[in-house]
Amino acid sequence: LKRAIPSIEIRAAVNNDVEAIARLAGELGYPSTVAQVRARLDAIEGDAQQAAFVAEAPGGEVVGWIHLSQVCSLASDPRAEITGLVVDSGIRGAGVGGLLVERGETWAREIGLTTIGVHSNIMRERAHSFYMRLGYAVNKSQKVFRKTL
Ligand SMILES: CC(C)(COP(=O)(O)OP(=O)(O)OC[C@H]1O[C@@H](n2cnc3c(N)ncnc32)[C@H](O)[C@@H]1OP(=O)(O)O)[C@@H](O)C(=O)NCCC(=O)NCCS
């Protein structure tokens, strides 16, 4: 990957990372408390169909994270989905996002999946060119419906 910082370590997210993960979730546009992130990470760690990885800088600072899930459907074979990805705004464009996606793709292959996708908001134009450069192609555009229960 071009411009990748060799000293960045990509590793599984652990409990100690929750504060950094919460801060970066805010940068992604999903403000989250440390307690919320801790509960979510606990659930992820107990589920073989999900994974979360962080990017750690040489000083130990967590500068990005990716969350992936296996998506199951009666209509199609299981596939991997990038359900969250963010890199610290101070270090974007240095290859960290590419490293996180690469690690996520390896995880997906390891659990036997052959397709990976991501839903990205129509507003995130820079993220779209990022995914295209990594070999992702637009499959379809959708409206996303929600209902509060
Ligand atoms: C998208 C994102 C994860 C990419 O991480 P990254 O470490 O900057 O990515 P890389 O350095 O590996 O790749 C850089 C490419 O990402 C894209 N990019 C998207 N947003 C960018 C930003 N704010 N700054 C720099 N590059 C950005 C560009 O296409 C860039 O390519 P270029 O350098 O040729 O212009 C990161 O920019 C980010 O966290 N953006 C905000 C949150 C977001 O959109 N997440 C994806 C949700 S689906």
C-alpha cells in the first residue's frame, strides 16, 4: 500500500482501547460514551461473526479502528461487511485506513468469506474514492429505512 506507515501496528481491539475508540466514533459522526463502546466491544469479542481491529501508533496511541460483521441472508451466501471504519483526522491520507481494510479483508478470508462490502453515506465522497482505490466497486444505491421500537 502506498505511503503506508511501517511503524503502525494493526491488532485486535481490546478493552483498554475503548476511550480512543469512543473518541474516534465521534469523529465518524457517531458520538458514543466509553460505557457504550465497552458494552459493544464485549459483544463483539464474544461473537465469532464480528471483529474489531485498531491501528496503534509507535507511542501507543490508537489512531484508527475498523469493525466488521458477517452478514447472513436467505437470498445470498454470507459475506463480510465493514460496519465501521475511521482514522484520526490528524493522520488521514497516510495509509492507515488501507492497512485497516487489508486486515479486515484477511479476517473475512480467515472465516471463509469470499465477498466483502461496505455501506457508505452518499456524503462521504473521499471515502468513496478510498474504497474504489482498494478495489471496491459500487454495487447499488439504496434508501435506508429505520423505525424506533
Ligand atoms: C476513509 C478513511 C477511513 C480513510 O483512511 P486514511 O487513513 O485516510 O486512508 P489512506 O491513507 O489509506 O488512503 C487515503 C485516501 O483516502 C481518501 N480519504 C478520505 N477521506 C480523507 C481525508 N479526510 N484525508 C485524506 N484522505 C482521505 C482519499 O481518497 C485518499 O486518497 P488520496 O490520498 O489519493 O486523496 C478516513 O479518511 C476517515 O476516517 N474518514 C472519515 C470517516 C469515514 O468516512 N469513514 C468511512 C465510513 S464508510
